[in-house]
Amino acid sequence: MIYIFVARFLLDYIAMLGFRHTGLRISAAIRLSYLRSLMALPVSTVDAIPQGHAAAIITITANQLQDGISEKLCLLVQHISLVISATVVAFIFSWLLAVVTVTGFVFVVLVYIVTLLILVKQWNKVQEADREGAATASETISSIRMVAACGAEGKMREGYGGWVKEAARHGQRMSKWIAIQSSLGKTAALCFWWAIRLFATHRIETVEALLVVITSILTIVMAAGSISAPLSAVSRASGAAATFYPIIDAPKPKADGVKGSDVVPTRDIVLDQVNFTYISRPDQRVLKNVTLTFPEGKTTAIVGPSGSGKSTIVALIQRWYELGFSMTDLLQINLLRNGSITTGGRNLYEIDMKWWRSQIGLVQQEPVLFNGTIFENVAHGLIGTQWESEPEEVKRALVAQACEGAFANEFITRLPDGYDTLCGDSGIHLSGGQRQRIAIARCIIRRPSILILDEATSAIDVRSEQKVQAALDRAAQNRTTIVIAHRLSTIQKADNIVVLHKGTVVQQGSHEKLMKNRAGLYYRLVNAQLLTDNEETVESSSTSTDALDSKDEAEYSAIDSVDCTVQSSSNAKRSAFRDSIRALARLFIEQKSDWHWYILILLGAAGAGAAFPVQAYLFARLITLFAYSGDYLRDQTQFWCLMMVALAVGVGVCYFVLGWACNTVSFVSCANHIISAYRIEYFQNLLRKPISFFDDAENSTGALSARIASDPAQLQQLLGINAASMLTCIFNVAGCIAISFYFSWKLSVVVVFSSTPVMIAAGYLRVRYEREFEKMSHTVFAESSKFAIESIGAFRTVSALTMENFICGRYEDLLQRHVRNALWKGLWSTLIFSFSDSVALLCMAFALWYGGTLLSEYELWPFNYLVVYFAVVQGSLAAGQWLSFGPNIAQASSAIRRIRNLRIHEDTSSSSNPLPIEEGEKGIQGPKIELRNVWFKYPTRDVPVLRGLNMTIERGQFAAIVGPSGCGKTSVISLIERFYTPQFGDILFDNTNISSLDLDEYRKSISLVAQEPSIVAGTLRENILMGVDPNTVSESDLDRVCKEAEMYDYIASFPITYDTLVGQKGIALSGGQRQRLSIARALIRNPRLMLLDEATSNLDSETEKSIQKIFEETGKGRTMIVVAHRLATVQNADVIFVMSEGRVVEQGTHRELLRKKGVYWQMCQMQALDSRH
């Protein structure tokens, strides 16, 4: 027995370590392969994949795959090997009994296969619903400011909860099949009766043979009873693996081709008869027979109304979409996409894709920064260039030079960490203008042959715009430059200006030439942007704008301190075992409404757990009967075999009930309580967190999406069939110990009290190291998943910067580092695992030796000895099986802790006063807004953004806030929205401090249109009605606000109008259309206070002017606060506040400020268009 222990220990160690390491490597490899394949897909395909899908696949699905092909697969192989070896032994000693046994198990296997196929099918449906829920969660978190401003937390929770309940419905259908699987193993106990019959009829000749065969059957029974948990895990892993392959095996577009000296990228770029239609909108041609030439070394500007096809031309030049060369449907090619794009006489699709993109420098309308430092973000522009492999010192010099050229160094040097400042998730720690300048620096550093500027200065203040435009003009010299702009002041010097309208070129020429045609579209666009000068003409000021240079204060928000994710060092040193037990105990205590299910589970587990001690008693009875013969042997054998059959039937029923109840708790009860508490509540608690919580790098969209996907799944895995198995093991051990003491306290005391401490110590160490391993695994996989999800969300930027290989390489490094660390951790933890799994053999050896000693000294009857021996053996096996759930316990306890730590601690000091409304008010009555001596800094910064700000906006006023980027304009909007709380000073809403008002009611009275619109996947109707109850809005109201937002005609052109899908992040809409949708969403709320943060920056000048008129007309009565860089949009404001360094330096009307000839006057001079035409 000692030799067997040593052999099992070594073999178990080798097998478990090998399977675990292999599982980690395969999991890492398939995650990497998935990301590589995703990065190789065309942009149009990746745009259609919900960001949350990728989060769910890379986290929860990959984790299930890893679980099913590592420890659980090892256990499954062990159980199968045990069944086969026991069957072989049974064949050797009694082929007749073995045939009957194997025949019975063939039936069991067939039923297992059938039920397994059904379970895999249902499990895939569960996974699909989980992925949809993850997509909803990811999209909500990435748009959390819009969700909070619209008060749409409830709607998003309902959407997420709907997918959770959908998963629950499919999960419940698995219950009966899991129950059947759980009970099948116990039907094998019927073979005992047949074995005794064979012995009684002398077809098994010796007691030795009978004992060997019965022991083999007993082994088969125990192995079959334990096979369901690992088998379920392996079946889930097979379903999880299938999820990856649609992307991995998807056809990839042609990416290779000629490059380098074979191509001259500085030749003219020619579009010839290009027609283009998005597949999602086949009835709308975006480009119609467009023929254009972008001359080498010249600057060509493209202007036109929103949705006219400007950005589509950029996308085609970038090869984000194909003109039929990679499409398989020739009909679609002919009808939807045709024409050609050439450079240097070569079709773009003959050129190597990555090489071509490396020749282009692109600055997009909505710049995307990665969650790294400023230096890292700018240095990403070096990827694919000759400086990519330069030392860091050289790169830092290049980065500093590029930032100076983009006028970004002036705010970077003011930051505490300078170029090492973290940008945050999507650059959230920087203002819009600062993000834009970083993106421009990232473009300049590439020194590209072709420069594409898609609204590159839209988020920059007028002073910075003038300087940055000068830098871009320098960068454009001797380069082929394509500029898309709504601010027409930035493109007056272009060599050629192309005017697009509804996908067609309607005008071309220089600024002077186009301005001569007063009936043309370009003239109307320019005229719409002119600033009125109500004063007599003033001479050009000699005042240097350098006075403004010192007033550019960096607006840099940082993370809020979140106490929910930090534990004290003393807590970290607590006993792992005690923490696990406490966490699990809290889980069950909280679910009081489900205790009737838990009682049923407990009773089922008690009945199933009684099998081993009762079986030990019956087995000992049957063995001792062989001392008799004749009728007594036959009668007693018949009786005790019937008892064995009754036990088998009873245990089978208990397992059926147990399997049903456990799966019901895991899914059905989860849908109402546990998932409500630990999935929906988890999601809800996230939505209730302050905005500063989401500024934390650890709480990025990718990280939180991964946690939402994985933490509740780990709980559900523990609460399913694994919970039944663990409870059954506990009752098995307790029952075996009890019956052992009853029949021989002396043998039991020595054996139990000598072996139990060893097994408990082994179990303790096992759970402890498994928890450490799980914690490390969660941290690294969460880090890698966060990085991967962020990269997928910024796929256009990744492809434009040719970062695919860099992203995949960094992701591979993260995964490989985890695999290496896990291997070293696994060397020790697997040693503990193998010892705890094998130590039962030592207990059995000791029981045999000491029991034999007592028998030889006549201190113990053979029957009592057999009862104690079989009870100890089976109890030891049950204890070993229970310890095998150490990883599940460790994972679940860690998940519970993370979930509980996220819960909101209600602030009893917060008030819920109603909004102040004076009696007799009718219609919309805008509030009076006051900021009194407001000081504000972001939580981890010492430098305040607002410095004693005082501002008063009277009721119903149209107020504008202007000033340099980073002066605090957006911070004012954020404070009024209560995204943050000032450190000092008061913000009053009709003379009531906003902190004392009910937050939900307060935000219902406000509408916010942000600089970068947030659109969620769904229909146009769902997005417009995001902040209101759909039942309170009529179709005519919907039409009205869409007409006011200049979007009605566009929506009416769709066959299903408002029910048209907008795609992920509104990808089916242009930038201007997304902004108009946001404006419609704001108007439908009919607010008392409108907050517009660069609300019209993405619109053409004609649309901007008409919408501005709508705001002024519909805003009568309501208070409106507008943050703007385009001064033409605020010249009619009742009051204009000019901010610098967190203070108001000037205020008054447009006319009053022009008279002062101060800061505002200088800004107007910088932005003035040539009005002489």
C-alpha cells in the first residue's frame, strides 16, 4: 500500500502538472490566436462585433476552456482509467459478472452521450446569452457619462438583466438532464446482487474472487458517481472551444502585395468612378460616381454637410473597406461597390496593406488614446517606421519634438508626471483638446508621405488651433495632404477644395474661386461661420497672443480613491481557508429566500452522502455471510442484496433530486436572487459608482467587462453540480466517521485522529495555494483581457497605426509571462494537490495494519473491522474528492469578495430634497445657476482645475463659456451634472445647493450633449428615447425633435425609419449624424437646463447654424449653458464667460466683449474668416 501511495503521488503529480500546464498553454494560445485573427479581419467585420462579445470570449469562455482541459480533464481521465482498470480486473476474476457489469455500463455511457449532446447544445445557448449580456455591460460602462446624465441606469440594467434571464431559461432546461447524469452512476449498485447470485450458484468459486469482483464493482460505482462534475466541465470546454473558431477560421482579406521601392506613395491618389454603399444600408449610396484626384505634394480639402461621404473617402484610402476585390458576391460588387483607387498607376489593392498604411499619417475626428502614458501613446506613431526599434532615449527625443510641433508640450510639462502621465481609459484623464493634440503629435512623429486630417482641430481652442494649424501646415509641406474640415478657416490655404453633397462632387477649386460663386454651397457654408461685428471696424491688433499662452492650464483628471478595492495588509494575511469559508457562508446567508431550495439540496446530499457508510455496513454483512452455507446463506444473501438494491434506488433518487435542485439554484434561482444579487446587482452597483471610479486605470471598460463576465460565472460554477458533489462528500465523510466510531471506537480513534489532521492540513495547504494561484491567474488574465478589449475597441486606430503586430506581441508577452509564473507556482501547488489526493492511501495502509493487529489480538470482530475499514476507505476517498474542489472554492471565494467589495455603502448624509419650483410656474422654467467660489481638483492631483470660480447664470439665460483647452470649461459642466463634487464652494440650482437635491430628479431636469457623442447598439428609437419613458413620448414628438435636430429626412429614408439599427457605437452613422442623434436625445427630455459641451463641433456650418437657431428658439424659458470653441455659435448668447486658469477673466455679451478688446476680442480676431467676399 505504501508503494501504491508513492506511485500514485508521483503519477498524480506528473499528470496534474502536465494537464495544468498544457491547459494554460492551450488557453493562452487560443486567446492569442483569436486576437491575431480578429486583428486580421477587415474593419467592417470588426465594427460589427460587439465589444462585450470579445470581452466574454477572451475571459469567461477562455476560462471555461482552460478549466475543462486542465484539472477537470485530468480528473476525467483518472476516473475513466479507474473504470477501465477495475473492469479488466473484474474480467480476470469473473468474466461472466464482468460482462453483465460492462453491459450495464454501456447503457449508462449511451445515456451519458445523449444527455451530453443535449447539455452542450443548451450550454452554447447559455453562453450566447452571456456574451450578449457582456456586450451590453461593456457598452454601458464605456458610455457611463451619457448613461448617468440621461438617468438611463434602469434601462441598461433591464437590458442586461434580460440577457441574464435568457441564460437562466436555457440553463433551467439543463436541470433534468444533469439530474439524470447524477443518478446514473448509482444504478451500478444493482451488480452487487448479481455477484452474490453467481457466488451462491458456484459460478464464482472462491471468496477471494468474489471480494475482488465486488471491490472492482464498488470502485466502478464510486468512479461513475464522481465523473459527472469533470465530464460537465469538459463538455463545457468543448462548447467554449467552438466559440473561438468562427473568428479564427474566418476568411481574411488580401493584405500582401507590392511595397517599398516598387511603389511610389507620393504619386497622385486618384479615385475613378467610385460608388460605395455600406452593406448595412444597401439602399443608400454614400458615394455616387466620385472622381477625384489628390495631387502629389499638394493639400486637398474636402468639405460638405454631415453624411456627404467625406469620412468614407478616407476609409477607402485607408483600405478599411474594399471596393469588391475581396468580396465574393459579384452582384454586390457591381451594384454596391465599384470603381478604382490608384496611386502611382497601381491599384491600392495591389499594394501591401500594412506598408501602405505605414505611409499615411491620420488624425481622426474623435481621437483614440490607449490606457498608457503620454510618451507611450505618442511613441505608437513610430510603429512601422524606421525609428520603431530605436532606443528609448532616441524615442523620447522624437516624442518631445513631435509634441512641441503639436503644441502639446505646453500642457504636458505642467503635469506632475510630464510625459509619464497616464492618459486613462480612452484618454479620459485628458481634456478633449489635449487628446486631440496628442493624436496630432502621434501623427507628426511618423513623418508620413501622406497626411490625412479628419477634423484634426475640431476639439482645440482658437489660440491653440492657430498654432497647431501652423504646425500642420509645416507638416503638410511637400506631402500629399487630405483635409476634412467643418471649420472652413482652417482650409482657406488649400490648393484645392472639394465640396461634397449627398455623395457627389458639386464644386472644386481654390477658396477665392469658390467664394466668387455666391450661389454655391461653399459660399453658404463660409457665410454661416462668419462672426458678426457690431462695432466699427477695428484695426488689426498688435497685442501679442502670448498673453494667452500662460493661461493654458492643464485639465487632467485622475482616479478617485476607491476604498472598495483595497484591503488592509492585515486582511491580506488572514487564513485563506477561513476567508473562503466566511465568503461562502455570507453567500448562503444572504439568499434567505432560497433556503427552501438549500434545504432540499441539503436533504438530497445527506441521502446521497449516506450511501458510503450504509454501503460499508451492507458490504461487511455480505462478506461475513460467506462463513455460512445452505439455506441460511441463500436467504440472508437474498435479503441483504435486496437492501443493496434498495440503497441503490434510494441513492439514485437522491442524486436525481440533488442534480435538479442544484441546477435550479444555479440558474432559475440565480435569475431571481443569486444572479440578481451577484450579476444584476453587480452591474447595478457599477452603474451607481461615482464617475471618478471609472477614471481609475484598474476600472477601465475592459477590466470591468472582464470582471462582470468572470466573477458571477465562478460563483455559478460552484453553486451548480459542484456544490452537490462537495456537500455529498462532506456527508460521506461525516457518515463514515460516525459509523466507524459506532462499530469500533478504538480503531476509529487511532485511524481517524491520526489521519484526519494530515488530511485537513493537506486540504488547508491545497486551498491556500490554489487561492494564490487563482488570484495570480485572475490578475494576469484580467490585465491581458483589459489590454485586448481596449485594442479591439480602438481597432480603427490600431489599423491606421499598423499596430496589429505590436498589439498581438504585447498580448503574447502578457500571456507568456502568466504561463511562466503559473508553471513555477504550479510546481509547488501541484505537489500539495497530489499529496492531498494520495494521502488517503496512507490512511488505508495504516487502517489495515492497525486493524490487523486488533484482529490478531481478538480485540475486534471481523464484521466490525470490515465496517470500519470500508468506512475509512470510502471516507478517505470522499475526503480526497472534496479536496479536489479546492480550486473552485478558491475562485468562488475570491469572486464573492470582489462582488461584495463593490457594493455601495449608502451615504446617510445625502439628502433627497425635491427640485425647487416656484408656485404658478407654467411651461419650461429654466433655473438660476450659481457657482460661488468653487475650487476643484481631481482626486489625485495637487493642482486645482478651478480656482475660486464665480459664475452666475440667470433664469432662462443663454450662457456661453469659452477659453483655451484645459481652462476648466468641461469641468464646470461635469460639476453641474454632479459627476464630481468640488472641494470647496457651492453650486446652486435656484438658490439650493445641488448636493442637497435628489440626484435622479435633479438629472431629469438636465440634458447634456457632450463633445464626443455616446451611441449604444440598438435602434435609432432606443437611442433617442434613452433618457425618457418611451410610453410618455408620441410618434409626433419623436418626429418633431428629429426635425429640430435636422435628422428627420435621413431617418425617413430608411424602410423601417426609427427601428433602423445603428450598430456598435453608432458605427452605421457619420460623426455628424451621431451628434444630431445626441441633440435629438437631449431635446426629447424637454429639460429645464441644457448643457452643450461642443455640441455642434462635428456638424457642417449650415447645419450648425440651423441647429443653433433651434436651440435659441426652443430654449426660450429654459437655461442653456454652451461650451464652445467656434465663437460664431455663441455670439448671440445673453452672457459669455471667458475662462483662463480656472477663473472667469471676462464676461459680457458679444458686443460688450468686443468693445473691451481683451481676451475675447483676440480670440475673435484669430477665428475670423475672410468676410470681404
